[in-house]
Amino acid sequence: MSDDGDLQQAPVLIVSPDDHWLRVLDVMIRTWGHRTITRRSVAASLSGARVGAAHLGKPLRWPLGVAPALLAGRAVGEAGRRGKYLWLPLGPRAGHDAGDAGGLLIHLGMSGSLSFGPEEAAPGPWDHFELLTDRGVLRLRDPRRFGAVVWSAALDRPPAATLLAGLGAEPFDPSLTPQSFHAALQRRHSAIKGVLLAGDIVVGAGNIYACEALFRAGIDPRTRADAISRPRAARLLEAIRATLARAMEVGGSTLRAFRDAHGMGGEFQVEAAVYGREGQPCRTCGAPVRRIVQGQRATYFCPRCQRR
């Protein structure tokens, strides 16, 4: 990674519950003084860094679960992701065997963000966790404090295993086939939009991406999941993957102060087909895009292109 602002590639590693690497996504990360890390991004320069100290601010959603002083002296491994959780493995402390290793499971909640860079300023009122390393400071900022940083001995041991137990398949997992996806939908009797947001069949389809994927697939978001035929389920799975792939390509979506690993707001929302476009003409048929509320979340769809 250079310090002159040149674009360089760094791998984003996606893991399943059994720690099997499913896919390596090459993303372009621009390095400058202070950058922000999203759920899909990893600060490549953290791998191999040595932890000097950890500082806590106000309580987050769940307690850290270990004394901050016990994180000092550990080497940072290659970060991975499971759903909306970032896994930051930490090696054993000096003089301890491999059984002392573990890691930090990080969730950004609804308003959290991670930044990594030189320690330039004192923590602000919304900065609730800091990991000081010999390469820079990893800082969690979370105004609403719905996020969390939790110590776990491994992904397959509590508390990580408990927190990850209800997650569905990764969207690009080869074992998630049109057949298995359709079979899972047949067991759900609620609207497909809410089923996607639940994340217990497939992870990654948040509110914006769910709206866009349903538009790509031509499915009305109010359609019951168990009423979706096998061919439509296959189209929906393909649409979810295409939507997420496009979002990763352009840097994600932007809501309020959300920033991505490039230090820029995501561009996906700019080209959204339906999300945030209430009353505007559908980019395909020209009909006005509708907005409804499902499960206290805004849903956008085209009443002409998307059928029940």
C-alpha cells in the first residue's frame, strides 16, 4: 500500500461459519491520511500490526468481554466478514501458547463506522472503541451505540458462534443454489421483502439492495415468499448477486454520513432503479415509482414492472 494516493488492490475475505474462505473480492482502496472501512472493506495495512493498547468509551450494545489491557501485544491477522460482522483475528500474547489467541467481532449497528489512520485527534463523544497499533489507530464511531466490539476465542465458540448462529448463507456461496434458495422461501409465509431483510436465508440484502434486487427480478415486494415459483426464485437469487456485485464495484450505498474504504460516499444509490425515487418515472417503463412501508422500513418498487 502506498502513501501517495495511488490505487492498490487489497482482498476482502468472506467467511462462512466453518471458517472456509468462500470468495476473495478484489477492491480498490485508496490510501491517504485517514480512511473509513465499511462492512465489505478491510484495511490491508492492519494485517500483521501489533496492538499497543485498547480504549473503551461509552458502553456499546454488548460488552467487550475481556479486559482491554489483555489485547495489548497481540498481532492482528487477516480480517474476514460474516454477514454484517467484521472478524478481526488477534494472535496470542507474548509468552502464551496458541490457546490464548482470539479475535474481535465487530458490528457497526445502524450508525457506526470504522476508521483507520494516524492518531491525529482525541476521541470524540461518539468514538466508543479504539485499537491502537504500531501502524495506526482503528476507531469505532457510533452515535447511536447500536454497534458492538466483542472478544471471542474463535468464530465457532461463544459468544461469536451465538451471534452468528442465525445468519443465512453468504450471497456468493456456491452451496446457495436456486433449488436450496427456493426451498427456503417455501418455508416462509411473509412478504419477500421482509424475508430478505431478516438475513436468515441469505445475508447482505439490506433495505436498499433488497428493493433493487426485487426490481431486477420483477417481483412485487409484497409477494409472499412461499408463493414465489422456482423460476422466479432463481431470477431473484441471480438479481441479489448482480445487485451486490454492482454495489461492490461502485462503492456501496450512501446514507447520511456513510463513507466507504475509498474515503468517498458510495455511488450505488445514485444509479438506483427504484430506491429513493418515489414519484419519479421507472427507468424501464416510465410508470411512477411507489413507496410503501413494510416492517417500519421504506420500500420502493415499480407497480408495472414488478408483479405478485
